[in-house]
Amino acid sequence: ASILQLGERILCVYRPDEHHFSACFMDLSYEVDRGTHVRLPMQNVADPRLIVTPDNKVLLTYSTYTNFHDEHIAANYLMDLNRDMSISLGPRMRVSPKSLASRQKNWMPFVHDAKIYFIANVVPHDIYEFVPGAEAFQKHRTSWRHAWFNNQHLRGNTNPVRTATGDFLSTFHTASYQGGVMYYDNGCYVFSGEPPFHPIWCGRRTYLPAEAAVEPHVRKKNQIICTFPCGMTIDEDRLRISYGDNDSSVKILDTTIEEMMGTMIKLNIQQ
């Protein structure tokens, strides 16, 4: 699931089954507003992420496929906050370029200087700019060496959020086999609030380990141990991170910037 705080309410978009999205509203204590559940008219979708665009609309981004050889990133407008807070799904827009022949997942959207960007890859730090109605195009690339505790590929997780320092806090996950089971661990990093958005801090230990997953599996039992964050909001120093527990339950981690920074070390930005 992904979350987005809108005043005193939290919009949540989640996957109720293998192929669809639903949406609902919660209060700030995570109590679901009864009667707000909406089944979104879309299918073959996964890993929702939510942002507010510069023109004050809610953009829903996700991975999808038209066939198994074309898994890509797409987006729809979900709400127009200039009018009200009603959910109205707009037309699908392709985000990741067709020229990227490989499987595209876990692009992380953020807004800077009235422009929409996506982190397409964590290492190297590949930044794409997106103008709704056209495919995204690569804008920046920063090569860097991460400080994570294993050598697995760092994959994107939640939307980045801007902190009081002006920099962005973002997250990633790794997947590694242990005893024939895939374990998903989660770390965080900080990147500069100005282009080219180079990483400046990186997690060296997890803030949300795979072993925190405790719910019964509805699929892939004995194959994965998985905590998988997709959404993050910030309110001063407080962070809310929405994640899936073993692909069967939506949970929210309540933490702080200070706690997240305690899992990271500062990087040599020249590397």
C-alpha cells in the first residue's frame, strides 16, 4: 500500500488481490473511514505510489504490463484537489520509456521546483523527469558506492520526502536468498535537494527487517519473508511508512527522521 496525507485525512491505495488496486481514507490515527473504499477500475497493477503534483492533483504511479515482455511504469491522475477530495481515475499515462527494454519496477516519484521526477534506479542514481502526457526522459545520473550491509542490488521503495534540511529522504530494499527463502530488507538514504540529486547519506543497517513480517502468507509460503514499503509521509520530524507484511496485510511504521538517520552514515560525495 501507499499513503498520502491530505490535511487531517490519509489517502491509502492498496492491492486487495494479485491484480487490482482499491483506495480508502483513514484519519490520522489510522482508523479507516467507513464507506470510503473504492475499487479502482484497473488491473495488472502493482506497487502503488502517491504524490501531489505541482498543479495540486494526486498522481498514482505503479508498475503494470501489457504483456510479460513489457513491464513498465505508468500513472493516472486520481484526484483534483483544486476541486475537492473525490476519487476520479483519469486516463493511463506511460512513464518509463519504451526504449528501456528491460523490466521496469519500483520507480519512486517526487516533486522539485514545480517538476515531477522519478528515481528509476538507486545505484547509479538515475533521475528521470516526467511531463504528464509524454514518456519520462533521463535527466541526471550519479555514480556512487553505497554503504549497505550486503552486496545485493538496491531497489526502490517509497516516494522520497523533503526534510527540514531541504534534502530528500528516500528508501530502498534488497532481496537475498538464505536457506532457499528470499528475505526482503529495507534501508534508507538521503540525497541532495538540488539537481543532480546526488546521494549524501546511506543506510548501513535496516530500519525494517524482513523478520518483522509476521502475518500468514496468502501466496509464496516458504518462499519469501517480506516487508515491502511503498508509501511515506512526513510531518515535521515524524514519518509514516506504509508497507506490506508478507504480501497479505497493510501496516504502517511510525518513526522519526532522527531514528532513520541513526541507521545511516555520511558518504564521500566525490565517490
